[in-house]
Amino acid sequence: MTTFKQLFSQSRALTRKHYHYYLMSMLWIILLFLGTTFLQMQLWKIFTSYQQDMKSFIQKSISIDGKTQMDTLQPADQVKLDNEITQASASFLRSSDNYKTYITIVSIMIASILISFVIQLWITHTSYILSATEQVSYTWTSFFKQMHRIGGFLFLMILQSIAVLLWTMVFILPGIFIAIRLSLSSYSFVAENHGARASMKHSRSITGGNFWRLLGYYILIGIIQVIGAFALFIGMAWTIPLGQTLLWRIYRSLDTWV
């Protein structure tokens, strides 16, 4: 069996060898990340404006002056004020003028989620190519060959998240167990061209009997990322591709054992 020291040595050599390809890929990922950030900023502006409009609408709808101290109100007046606020809030939410706002909010949220999945698939696909020990050929357009599978990748991530969430609701330890058993699903999806369910099944198959080994590996990879973050985040330019390569070497070593 391949030890973590051997996997780390292989990954470090491969990361050094293909680092310029990682930088090429990171430029695309940074552009996508900036797009997500822009969408999040727009969403924040919309929420802020929406809250201000709602507050103004409620203030105009209630019969009590906004300068009135709440602790000076009689119980009956407080009940009346609560009812007026509830009715005004419901009226504002039902207003046809807000439908466009709701559609915009939902659209931005969906777009942000899709971009995050594209980034995740991009990173997984890039590190898959570059973690191979043989000679690689990676270009600016290499990733787009995988774009037609983004729907299946999204379905995989949803199924995996639901499975982990359900087991976590039972108890935290089963949640950790199933998370590790399914942790290599995305790698199977990219490497083997499996569908969502087949990828999850394959992940369970190759991780069976290796729970503690994988838990230890993931903790060590996490420590490596923390070290990169402590190095004023500059170190993460090295530790992130190193971590991704490590995960792929782990997948390849486990897949060989089965």
C-alpha cells in the first residue's frame, strides 16, 4: 500500500512539474470567482434596498408615529401595532412591484450556485489531468470538453450533499463516515466518466475499509492548507494545487487496490 509520505512525494514532484499549467487554470478560476463576487455584491445591494423599501412601507402603513416610545404604549396599542405591522409586511410581500425583485434575487442565487459548481468541476478536472504521471497536454480550452457534463456534476453534488446531511441529522459521526465514503465521488465522475449514482457507488467501493486511513490523510491535507494560509495566504498558491494533486494520487492509489 502507498503511504502518505510516498503520495506526498509524488504529488510535490507533479505539482512542481505542472505548476505553470495550474497557474493557467487558476486565471480562469479567478475570473469565475470575480464573477461570483460581483453577483454577491449585487445581491447584497438588492437586499439592502429591499429592506429599506419594506421599512418605509411599514412606517407609512401604521397609525402610530415612528417617534413614539414602545414602552409607553398600552397593551391594547401594542397588540394593534403588531397587527398593523404584520398586515403591512404581508401587503408589501404580495405587492406586484416586488415580483421583479424576487425573480432577480432567485436568478442571482442560481447563477452563483452554478458558477461555484463550475469552479469545483474545473479544479477537479484540471488536477485530474495534471496528477497523471505521464506527459500531459493541457491548454486554455481543455476544461471546456467537460462543460457538457456540468448538469450531471450538479446532480452528483446534490445527491452527495443530501446523503451527508441526512446521516448528519441522525448523528454527527455517521455524517462524517458517509462524507468520507463519498468523498471521491467527483473524482470518479471525472476520471471514469461515470454518472452521478455510479460515481457515488464507486467511491463507496474504493473507500471501503479505508475510513481511518482517509480520515488521517484528509486531516494532514487540511494542515497543509492551514500552513499555506498562515504564510500570508501566498503559500496557498502552492498548497492548493498540491492538495488537489494529493487527493487525486489518493484516488488513484485506492482505485488500484480494488
